[in-house]
Amino acid sequence: MMDSIASAAMSMKAMEFSVQYSSALERKAMDTMEMAAQELLNMLPDIPKGQYIDTYA
């Protein structure tokens, strides 16, 4: 009985660690993608007011 309780507690801790680890990886990936998007936006030329980008070309 005690072995099964200890085993269940260890499994729950391992699962909790796994969830926290994957969440941290996803957060890091999202931060990296956000930085890449910001760099791409910085590379776009400034468009004077009144002019538009032709999205149909």
C-alpha cells in the first residue's frame, strides 16, 4: 500500500516537472519568434502616410 502511494506521488511529480519543462520551452520558442518578427518589421521600409502596400501584386 505504501509503495503504491509513494509511486503515485513520484509519478505526479515527474508529470508536473514534464509540464513545467514543456511550458518553459514553448515560452522560449514564442519569445524567439516574437524577436524574429520584430526584426522583420524593422527591416520593412517606412511607408509615407497616404501610400499603401499592394497586396494583390
